[in-house]
Amino acid sequence: MNILNMTRILIIFSLANLFINTTYAEPHSTLGKGREYYEKRGDIIWEVPSQNKVIALTFDDGPDYTRTPEILNLLKQYQAKATFFVVGNRVEKFPHIVKQEFLEGHEIGNHSYDHASFQNISRTKLLTELNLTQEAIYNATGHKPILFRPPGGSYNETAVNICKENDLLMILWSWDQDTKDWASPGVDKIVNKVLNNVDNGDIILMHDFVHNSTQTVDALKIILPELIKRGYSFVTVSELLSNKDLPGRHIEVSE
Ligand SMILES: [Zn+2]
């Protein structure tokens, strides 16, 4: 093999690698310690492998005045439980929606106060983001969350430690269940991402606050009945973690 051919192969290999890495990019650590390190220690959860056909749907960035109630209606129709990772300043705007999420049996998680980037964030600012949001959720529901999801999935040692000190468990999502619905990629793309990759114990990432988009809601109208048909049930992240009530919950769909 001559040098030119070898170079070609190397270029193709690098491009393929680049493609794989960008297509399936995982939430990232900003300090170089990767998934394996934090997953082994139980500091961060990406998914919860299970023998049972259970899935945790998660909705970030809300509450939203219009979309969240639409999603709540769909979840009720399909007897599905989900987890809402809410943003503190939006909780203060729409506390009644967060209360409704809680009263209908969904789980509320902390997703920071103003969705600031957590890369290079100071310890003080990070603590403020966590505490203000804990307080807003407590004021709305009477309960403090035990789950935290960092904006953009960015984490580092400081964030992990602050979560632990404040009894919050950091939750990310299954690497192949990032629907990217925040970018309004089209209903089909959201649906296919979930349906083509679904596996027991997955944590699916969606958003109930996406500016000017109904795609998440429209995708759910397809995803929920299809996964129920395949025998899956939908639980909160804490239920997924505690492995309780898992085997075959009977689902009756009300019209
Ligand atoms: Zn977010």
C-alpha cells in the first residue's frame, strides 16, 4: 500500500470517527473525567438497565404555559408518569403548572434557576442556581426535589460534589435517547429517535418548553401509544431507580 492510499484511509477513518462522535455526542464532562468514572461511583445516572419494560420520559426547561398542560393531558390519557426538570425562574412564573405536575404523580427535578451554562461556573453561582430553584419548587409543591439535571448536560467535579452535599442526584439521559426536540428537527425525527433506539431502563430527553414549537407534543401522540403497544410503561426517574412497581402495569387508554 502506498503512502497516498494510507493517507486516504486515515482521512476516511478520521472523518468516520468525527461523524460518529458528533452524531452520538454524549453529555460531557468539562474536566475530562468521563461517564465510566462517574457512573461507577453512582454520582451521575445516564440510564438504569432493567429487565422490565420501563422507561423514564423526561421534559426539560419548563414549565410552559401552553405546552406543559398539553403534555400533562397526554400523559394522563396514556397513564404515563414522567419527570419534569424545571427551571427556577419559570417555576416562579407558573407555580400552578408545577403543582399540577406534582399532584398528577409526576416527579419534579431541579434544572437550575436561569439555565446558565455550567461550564466554568463558580461554586457560589452554582449553589445559588440550585438553592433558588429548590426553594421555588418547594413553594409551588411543598416538596423539595432529589434530582438535578445540569443545563446542556455539562458537569464537572465541583457540580457533582455540590449536588452530593445538597442531597441531589445528577441525572443525564441515555446517549441514544437525545431527541434534540429543542431544535425542532421535525416530528418524524423525534419519533424515530425514540422508537428506533428504545430499550428497557432508558431515560429519554425531551423539552416541554421549546419556543414556538408543537413538535414535542405531536411526537408524543405517536410515541406514547406505540410504546404501550410494545409493552412498555412509563415511570418517573426515581421509580426507575428504586425498581419498584415495575412489572407490567396494565394500561387502559381513555379517549
Ligand atoms: Zn435545559
